[in-house]
Amino acid sequence: MTVQLELRALKKRFGGLTAVNDVSFAVQTGEIFGIIGPNGAGKTTLFNLIAGVHRPSGGSILYRGQDITGFSCDAVARLGIARTFQATHVFKTESVYENLRRAALLARAYNPLALFRHARHTESPAQDERILEISRFIGFDSLLHAVAGTLAYGQQKVLGVGMALMTTPHLVLMDEPAAGLNPSEKRMIGELICRMRDDLGLDIVLVEHDMRLIMDICNRILVVNQGTPIAIGTPDVIKNDQHVIDAYLGVDYEFA
Amino acid sequence: MIKHFAIGIVTLAVILSPWVTGGKYELHIATMVAIMGMLALSMNLMLRIGQLSMAHGAFMGLGAYTTALLCMKLNMPPVLAIVIAGLMVGLIAIVLGTIFLRIKGIYFVLLTYAFGEIINLIFQEWVSLFGGNNGLYGVPKLSAFGYRLTDPGTYYLLTVVFVAATYLLIRKIFRSNIGAILDSLEQDEPLSQSLGVNPLSWRIGVFAVSAMLASVAGSLYAFKIGFLSPQAFSFSLSVDLVVMNVVGGALSPIGPLLGALIIVPLPELLRSVKDYQLLCYGVVLLVFLVFFRDGLMGLIKKTQKAAI
């Protein structure tokens, strides 16, 4: 197993508040890596640091050995690190097909020169094939012509995952994939994430609130509290870690 | 089919009427409509990416003065001068864009406004080169391939060709993948960026193309009028271009053309009520902003829908 993504003593301060303090971990090939913590623990800030939304105040981020600290969102995406959003983000007035097509287009034509360089790839049969492949993978093959804005909330989130996959990433960052979903949708998205690892060979980092989902699908979990990592390990280790139970889950918490 | 035919006939009639009636004055107004239509279209490109540029008057002026000076001082062939001026203005827009376009909204408006004013001051104060407030006299007529374009009717048709080409270019841009990319950035920039696209580079590209179109329109203006003065390229010209888009409707490239067709002849039509000219202008703008946000084109589309 090789290291894909590595954080070294990452720090983020907002004025006087230290949102992320000395976080280090390494994500291995073929792993679903979960990040949990109570509200305000710094999960989202940590996520945004990796995704390039915020610039770290200290420490470094390495992806496949390359230092990507301070890269912008689009530069991170072009390296093969896709992300999904907590709220739904799709092009609401366009069809599912057009959403998937645009995802590939935006990844390829990242600036005007790139569009002309890759002009011959546009509207190619290979791209059409890829759209069908991804839509089958996310279970959208019968919805290709539906307008994205008319889809149910859960479906829009799944479409967001499909769009991230259209950029042919190696690693996918997922910001609370289960937030706002009902129990059956949660099961479905959990299964989808596992298939992304097993069938597509992707590495996945996810930030999540839903304890059952994270315990079910993650290979390893990092627990943060007040910006500081307090435990890291497999779900079984985390469940029995006294620090985690005391600091985050509460003394009387029972795992369902 | 019949509808398209009818629209074609009306368009052709509108284009040809000043040429047929042939009055020098009508031809002058019609030529100005075509040149301003081209400028309004270049402003339309900026509005579509959600940026209000107050530098377009300056871009037009830079195009006009550069073309004129290249022809007058270096005896350069006019066509070459137009191309060089366009490339130079495009380059200026790229440099400005890398700084200005990092900021959206009101600050971009203010920065472009400041740039426009600086350029205008240079036109006014650098008397030895630009002729200052007295203007630059003696711009030669446009000539190409040994043919001098002196007939106002022919020159009018040339400007129509340019405005039509600009219209087709902008329509093509918005129906192509470029349009899809720009629309994606407008609809959801964080999502677009997360997929890998660099928003700044696309905005700079649009700004440069838009500035180049304004420059070419400026060149055509210089050859038409034969005399350049800084007042013609002031801040108020940029405002007029926005007004044309508001009145005509900024959502389709026909909108700014309709806007130019209405706004450019307006001062001539209102000459008899000169004292109320600005008042009429203001009232028209208010009515459109309050009641017809999508301009005349929006109004036409709405009535079409109601008819069905």
C-alpha cells in the first residue's frame, strides 16, 4: 500500500481562532478514510484546506509525493482530486446528460487555450460512452433527459457524485455525502461509495456526521475535536477508544 | 418558416432603407447605429459574464486613435492598422484583466471606470500625439487593395457587414462549448471550479475578445468621422452601451442591436424637444429597469408565449 494523500502538521487560524491544529494523517491506496468530530470541530475547515478553498496557515499537504499546499480549487481538481458538496450543486436548468457532459467539458477546457488544444475530444463517441457508463454506475441511465433541478434532493446529490466521476479522478473528497438524505438513500449512497472504491479503484476521503454510515463503510477514521486529532484507526478501534467516547460521543453513547 | 421569412424581409428593409433613401444625414445616423451596435454587442459579452465594464469607451478610443496614428504617422495600410490596434487593445485587456477580474461586482466597475478616465486624460493632455481637446484632424479614408472607400453608402454597407459578423460571432460563441462553460461559471462557480475549470482565465479571455471588438468598432469610427476628439470616448459612452443592452435586452445578441437602433437616433428624433431630451432618456431607462428587466427582446418573447 502506498500513500496517496498526506497531511503534515496542518494548521489553519481564522484571526484568534485555531480551527485546525497540527493535523497529520496519510490516506493509503484503496481506502475509504473518514473524518468525524462534533459540530465546530474543524472537519469542514480541514476538508476545505485539502480541496483548496482555504490556504493553510502552516504545515503541508502532499498528494502522491507532490507538495500541493496552497493550490487553488481548480488546480487541485486538475491533479485528479475531485470533490462533492454537502448541499446539492448541479446545473439546475440543464438535463442530467448535459450536467455530466459539462463536468467533462469543464475538466478538459480548464482555460481557453486548453479548449482549443483538446477540441477534437469534444462530442466524441468515447465521451458519449463515458457519460452512459457513469450514468449506469450511479443508477441514472433512465434519467438522462430529466432536468437536474426537478430531481429529488437525494438524486441531485448522487448526480453531483456522477459529475465528480466524469472528471476521471483518482481521489474523491466527499463533504457529508449523507447529509439531508433519508435512511434508504443513505444506504444507497454508502453502497455507491463502496463501489467507487471496489469497482473504480478510487481512494475516498469523507467528512460525515452520520455515525452508522461512517462505521459501516470506512476503512479508517480520524476523530477531531476542537481542531485537534484525538484518535485514528479502524472503526472497531474508534468505537472502543476511551478518548473518543468521553470527548465526543458522550459517556453513555451506545453504537447502534 | 413564414415567420423567419417575414423577419428576414423586415431586417433587410431596415438595413437597406437608409441606403435606398440615400440622404447623407440618414446614412450617417445609420452608420453610427451599426458601429454602436457592434460596441453594444461587445458590452453584451461582458454582461453575460456578469461584469459591468466602464472601460469600453476607452478601448474604442484606443482602437480609433491607434489606427488613425498608424495610418497618419507611419503610412501603414488601414487594414493592417485596424488589426494591429485590435491586437494591442486585446493585449491591454489581458494585462488589465489579470488584475481587475479577480474582483467581481462594484469594484470591477470602479477600476474600469478609473482606467477609462486615465486613458481619456491621456488623450486630452498628450497634445503633441493625440491633439488634445482640439482633436486629431486628417484621418485618411479607409482603403484596401487599392480601392478607396469614400462613398458614404458603401461605407455604411461595410459597417453593416462588420456588425453582422460580430452578431454571428457572439451567437456562435454562446451556442458552442464556450457558451456552456461561461454559463456554468455564471450558474455555479464553486461547482465549476471544483471540476477543474479556472474561472479567471475564461473571464480574461472574454474581456480580451470584447475589448478587441470595441477597438475594431473604434477604427471604423475613425475612418468614418475623419476627426477624433477625447469627448467621444468618455465614460458616458460606456454607460450608453449598457443602456442599449438594458433597453434591447441582454439575454440575446439581438437585444443590444435593437437597443442601438433605438438609442442612437433618439437624440436626433428628440431635437425639437431638446430641453426634455435627457428627461425622456431617463424615463425610458427607468421604465425598462422597473417593468421590462429583460428589455425589448424579453417583451417580445413574453408576448409570443402569451399568443401560444
